Amino acid sequence: MIKFSPQLLLCLIGLLFAPLTWADDEYCQANPDDCMAVGSWQFSLGVGLGLRTNPLVDGDDIPLVLLPEVSYYGERFFLDTTSAGFTLIEQPRHMLNAVATLGLDQMYFNDLSLGNFVIEGTGGGFSFGGAVNSGGLGTQSDPIELAPPVDETTTPTTTDRDGPNEFFHKVNAAPREEESGPITLDDIGKRRMAALAGLEYAYYAGPAVFSLQALQDVSRVHEGQEVRAGLDYRLQGEKNLFTFAGGFVWQSDKVVDYYFGLDQSDVGEISELYYQGEDTLTPFVRIDWIKPISPSWTFQATLHNKWFGEGIKDSPLVEKSTSTTVFVGGVYHF
């Protein structure tokens, strides 16, 4: 089991950022895609067909139709659809930011959420702004059987799925009496979206970009930590741009247990369904193909795949060890 503390995460970023050297101002001229005019706004809307597979038991795949994006870059403050930040240190090849962003795990448990409008980015966060109708996880007329976990030595957790604020407690979250009939995912406690904040380091080396985020839940949803890391490489042709990316997302046991764990608040006294999530590492890859087709329109095709770590895929809620996102469409730039 991998164990990180917030202090260790900050030290890792500090070590990465320590050997910085100043580069000359010609970098932006040689790499215009890495630089934007200060104070500029950008708006775009992707329209196409795609889906994200749902790893949960009997979960509907999530269609992608609209992908809106808005971004702003000031001298220090920036906004990028689902993230905002403030630049602490900026050099032509290095950047250290204080960032706030959102978690995406909650989308698998809801018919409609932020996951309906975003695609995960190369650093495990979000990019391309986006849309998807997060197909839900069934209704009371569409029951599913939750198989007991493989490890029957696990103990029940006491995590409140609706967070510590009693205002958000599920009205009908009374414990279930032990029964042999099927349950639906509508019967379990709510999983809410978390707001995360922390530090982000980025290194630019020509067509390659490395990014690392160390994040802490500041919304008191699960009070866990995430580390997102990604490396992407851009291959620019005369009329085409290809991006190849890979990386991982590490989530602490509190994050995994909040979304994928099961306890008395979810299944009542049916103890064989209890599951306590553990911290896990989820690697991913992403490929993008972008081709301009007019001054305002570009064609874009995206493939994103992630492989869930043991702490997630061992949950009785999960029946697939991977989730794949595919999108093909046009992007209109306003």
C-alpha cells in the first residue's frame, strides 16, 4: 500500500522545482503553443459523438455530445473551465501554481453531473472543457445485484457518504434491514463532487510537457488527497496535431472509500457487502488528433483510457477494471 502525507507531497514538488534555471525570452517565439497573450479569453464548443464507459455494476455508459470550454490567462490569475489558479513562480520552461479544481469520480453515480461536460486531461484533471450525459446507474425499476467482496476480512466503515455537513444527509438514508432481495445504486448514500486545492508544477521542453499536482480536498466531502501526474508529447504536422499522453492519478484511502466503499449507511446490516476502500494508483493514456478545417472550426478525435487500481476495482460496486472515453467531433472557436 502506498502512503503519502500532504507534507510529503509538497516536499516532492519542492524537490522537483529546486533546480530551476532561467531561460531566455525566445522560448515563446520558438514554442507559441505554450504561450498566450496576457489578459486573453478563449471560448470554444465541441460538438460530436462519444462516450465514457461506466465501470460500476450495471452502470450505463456516459454519452458525450457537447464540450464547452472557457479559459482566461492574466498576469497571475488563470481560469480553465473546471480549474482556477494563481501563478506563484513563472519562468519560460517552469511554472509553479496554486490551483483549485474538481474531482470527477462522482459522475459514475449520477444521471447528470459535471462529468457530462468534461473529458479528463493529460494530468488526470480536465481539459477541452466538455460534455457528456453521464448515463445513470439504474433506477428502482432496474435493480442490480451487488456481489460480496472477495476479501471477507474487511470491516465496515463509518464514512458518511454525504460528508460531515448534516444539511446534506440523504433524507431516506435509514439503514436497510438485512434481506435477500436485490438493491439498486439508488439505495446507497449519495456521492458528492469534491473541490480540491493544492500546488501544480509544470515543465515545458519543446513538444513535451510534464505536469504534477498535489491536491487536498477543501470541501470536506471526503478530506482525502490526490496526486495527478502526466507527460504529454505533441507531434505537429503541416495540417495535423497529434498529442500522446500518459500518467497516473494516486488517490488516498479516504477518497477511494468515500466513492467506492460500502458501509452501514449504504447497505444497512448486510455485512457481507461492506467494503473499505484503500489508497490506489490509476494509470492512464490519452491520444488526441486535431485538424483545422476552417478559421473557426477544428476537427478533434480523443481516446482516453484508465486502469483502476486494486483499491477501486476490488469494490463490490465495480465490475470493470478500466474506463474508456472516446470522442469524435468538431470544435467551434468563438
